[in-house]
Amino acid sequence: MSKIHIVSNRLPYSVNHDGKNFELIESVGGLATGLKSVYTRYNGKWIGWSGVNSDSIDEEQRAEIDLALEEKSCSAVYLSEKEILEYYEGFSNGTIWPLFHYFNQYVSYNANHWETYKNVNQLFANKVLEVCEDGDTVWIHDYQLLLVPEMIKKIKPKVTIGFFLHIPFPSFEVFRILPWRMELMNGMLGADLIGFHIYDYERHFISCVRRLLGYEVSFNQIHADDRIVIADAFPMGIDYQKFHEASTEIMHKTIQERSDLYKELEKYFLASPDRQLVLSIDRLDYTKGIPHRLRAFARFMEKYPEFRGKVTLIMLAVPSRNQVEEYQKLKSEVDELVGNINGSYGDINYSPIWYFYRSLPFDNLVELYNSSDVALITPVRDGMNLVAKEYVASRITHTGVLILSEMAGVAKEMGEAIIINPNNEDEIADALKQALTMPVEEQKARISNMQERIQRYSVFKWANDFVERIDKVKTVQNDFLAKKISSAVYANIKMKYKKAGKRAIFLDYDGTLTSFHKNPQNAIPNDELFDILNKLISDPQNIVTIISGRDRYTLEKWFKDVPINLICEHGVWLKKQGQEWDTITAVNNDWMPMIRPTLERFVDRTPGTFIEEKNYSLVWHYRKAEQDQSEIRANELKDELRGLTGNLNLEIMEGSKVIEVKNGGVNKGIAAMHFIKNEQLDFIMAIGDDWTDEFMFKELPNDAYTIKVGIKHTAAKYKVENVEAVRSFLKGLAD
């Protein structure tokens, strides 16, 4: 069975050393919990940084650490102090973190940090390449390692790669700001499956893929050159049982067995039984909206004075990056706000806010979850936010109310919470009043529904779903590979080609013999293409035909010196070599004045689009237009055209970034069959990339060699990746 390896910035064990002795300390975070079962079950390794500054240890100490980690199926990447500063603190947290969370004002564009980020990503990739083999799966995590998927795929393309981003992926308008955007996109697309917490982030990523790289996307399948990459949403869960059982255990402890924190809370309730607690737990980070939350709490105290002396906000702020100026300013602002609120609304017997600037042990966290009537979680931008799930899981009485920012990914799952805009102080103040006065039965209904959901989709289910989805991705990719022209298939085609007495070869033009251009008139055939065609034509046994959707004047101009057959406008016109143009079937263009105004209206509404008028068809081109908008417009146009063309014997054909209206009963399949009628042929081959070529693939005889360019679903028997592959294939036949 193939192995699954996990790659993350940090290992699930940290190395604690005093200069002489080393100790492995196991991480207790949700990611480590969820993924430990994966890499151990599949006999893999976990690759990551151990937390040790490589400048502080010698080779002997490194060997000792490696041996200890090897026993835990872990493999360490060693980073120097400079690399930690520039890769982790610099580019990861000084560039990607603020940009992906929409804090553009904090983004650093430091080229040296970018170079270090690349170098460290290569260190991670190299370590993975040491342990993985063909057929293995590698699951890479988070924004610190965005380049690693491509680095691995380039060296070992037969390794299956998953990547999961644990923070938001920003919209195109934000992501495009980054100077190294293309490198990061290509890095991520080295993966076969790319996971996000919610569909919004997936949608933003796909939009960037389309706009920056121009790849076709079918639903969530990205057609990246010769590979299919799938993007999908997997909302990360928690270890539900761990929190629920810990909360149950705490409730059954005697007062003497409970922690000092719990005893203090008990005193609080004994002194004022009607008092209520509102809980706020965050890492001290500008994305968490802590100042907004404090101002909203002050607004609540001002707006609803009846709650003064009865409600206390317990605010736990876990220290984070306290050497960074932005974070120092944030702490000063929070300290000042807490002091002002306590000074304005408190007295000698009452503090509106209990403020803790530290981390707490797991049991103390659960005690706070268990004791608080309301959880106030209001980040201004958060990839997921598992604190919300932890609070709900810990509510064994099924009471309590969750107030949740709509900007947190978890809000998509927890609709029973009171959802607020974190920038709206009045809305938060009103939500606090609603939460503190909510009837118990309503609390139980909301909490129970959320508990059922997060219990079912735990961190273990999340991890298993991702692994299962990787297997499905392999199936999708194998479907393409099953039709791909292998060396054995190519040898067979060439053998049949050589033995054949008379051959018919049909070749589409755009997207098959030449690449697409934003301006179709720039797709002029080059010397290489002329050389290939002339070699094919020089064999008297070959009947070579270009069969295209282009107009006859363009094709005749481009190939006037090439003795080749031409079929244009998807089968309306035929020009056999040495003869004049002729129509294959009876057509007319009387309908054009009725249809053209509709197309013109869509040109006016969609910048970058234009109309091409052929003899018997009208084409709306949108390759140069903004992609997302033009696809919406394309669907609108098709709907309108269907209503107009029903009684006119017209067809609407959707090609690559074009919508064409033409006479009905005309297509490449009919044209190809008309062309070979009465011909005694031993070998028939057709190559095309477009939806319009599917008619040809279906109509030609069963023994014809039909070849699709690209990785979309097709009726063709075989596939090649791109234009370069087509030219290479034809060169081989011609030679």
C-alpha cells in the first residue's frame, strides 16, 4: 500500500533543549490530532521544522534529534536564524498573512524575504523527495509552503500531492497586488487536490487561476496543461469528543478537585448568582478584531445600562509576535481600551472586563467554555476559527449562545449562531442583549443542532474526507491517461498509417495546429506548421484537410501556397485542392439582421468582446474579455439566442471562448462524411480540440483514429495534451 506523508511548517513534536539535553514535546493542536492518525495509518512520515535554530546545535546534536524524531516517524527540516526571520516572520507572516487576510497596509514587499521563502520551500521539498517514492501521496499544509507542491511534482510527477490552505484565499483584486503572484499560483497548482475551508476561498482561487494563468476550469476541475487539478472545500473540524468529555469530567469534579480558575469563577457566581459571563478567546492578532469587539462591548454598556454590574467579559488574548511593531501597537490599543471601559463602567466591586494576556492550559480553556453564557467571536477576517466549535462542543448542558462574525469561515457551518458584521458596533451590542436574554429552550435548540453537525464532521472526518478525495482525483486523472496516446498506442497508429494505401487526415486549426490568440487574426501559421503540412501533403497517399470554424477568406489567404483541402465555417464551405469553393449544403444568411442586434448589445455590455461575421454565421468572441463576467454574459446570451432562433433553423454552437450562431444541419461531422463519400480509404484520422469537433468524432467510422486536444471529456478515442503535442505527433507520422 502506498504511503501518505504529511508536510507542515512545524512538526507535531517540538524539540526542547537546554544546550545539552533534548526532549520531544507533543503538540496538542487540532491539526496534529487530526493528521497523526493519517500518517501513522499509512506508514508515512511527517516532515517539518522542529523549532530548533540550526545555528545553535552541532552535527552530533542534530543526529541525536533526528534519531529521536525517527522513532516518531518524523523528519526534521533545519532552519537557521536568518531563514526563520526572513522565511517565517518575513515573507510568510509579513507578506502572505496580511495580504490573504485583506490587511494590505501591513504587507511587506521585500525581495530578500521572497528569495529566502523560495529557498526554504526548496529545503522542505528536498526533504520530502528523500522519503517519498512513486505512488506515494504527500499532503502539504498552509501558506508557509505554497511553492512546495510544484517543486515536488517537477522531480517526481508520479507522486500524488494534496495541499490544504488553512487561511483565507483572497479575491483576485487583492491577490493580484503581490509581485510574486504567478510563482505562488504555479506552486499551488503542483498539487493534484487543493483544499480550502469554504467555497468562497475556492471560488477566489479558481478566479485567480482563470485570470492570471488562463487555464480552462470545468466546475472545480482545473485543466492545467497536461494535468487535471481539483479544488474543493473541506471545512476543518475539531476533536469533538475530547472537548465534550473533558467538559463532562470537569462538571463531575468536586470543588476541591477543580482548578484555581474554576474556584474563582465559582466565587463570582456565589457572590452574584444573576451575573452572566461573555467569553472572548483569541490570539492577539489584527485579524481577530479585538479592538472592534471592545468598542462594541463599550457600546453595549452604554446602550443597555441595565446590564451594568451583571455582565462580565472574560477576554483571553494569547500573546503573538510581540516583537513586531504592528502587534505592539495592537496590544497598547487593547490595553488602553480595557482600561477605559473598566474605568467608565466598573466600580470597586465590579469589573466589566477580566483581561488575561497569556495562554491557558487545555483544562482551563474547557472550564471557561463550560462556564460562559455567551461566546463572542468576532474576527474581521478568519480562515475558519475553531474556537467557535470548541465552545459549542464543551456545552454539555446544551445551553449557551454563540455570537459569530460573518467573516469567519466557520460561519458557513454554524448558522444557528447569532451572525454579525464585526465592524458594526451597534449590531454586536444588540446581539449581546439578544444572547443574554435568549430563552433557554431556544439556546438548547441552537446549540444541539450545532453540536450534532460538528460532532459528525470532526477533524478525523475532515482528514479522511481529504484522503478519500485524493483517491477520486486519481480516478479523474486516470480517465484522461486512459485515452492519452502512449508510446505503444503511437507505435500502433504509425504502423497502421504506414500500411495504409489511402489516408484521409482531418485537422482542426485553432487550438489544434496553432495556439489561441486574444486576437484571432494573429493566429497566422508559422514555418514549423507549414513544414509539417507540406511533409504530410507530399505523400501522394494522403488526403489532408483543414476543417475549421474560420471563414473561407482567411483560410484561403493563409494557405494559398499550400496544396491542401479546406473546409470552413464548421462545414458550410468546401474547397478541394485545385478546385473552387462550393457549399456542402443549402444555407442562407437572411436571418443575420434579426440576430446581430442582440450580439451587438452584448458587445456593448461586455468590454473586450467583438462580433465576427462569416458568410453564414455570426460569432461572438469573448477571449479578450474579463473572464468571470464574460462567462456570465455568455450564459445570458445563449438563453436569449435560444428564444430567437427556435423557428429559424439555426444552431447555437459554443466553442472555445466563442458563441456562434449558424444554419442548422451544418457541422464538421456532416462535412467530413460528405468529403470522404465514395472514397476508398484504409486510414482515417481526425484531430480537434473544440466542442464543434465532437460532431466529427461521432460521425466518422468506428475504425477512424479520433484525437482530442486537451483534457476535457470527449467522444474521441484518444487524447493529446496541447498544440505542441499535436505537432510532435504529426511530425512523427510525416517522417
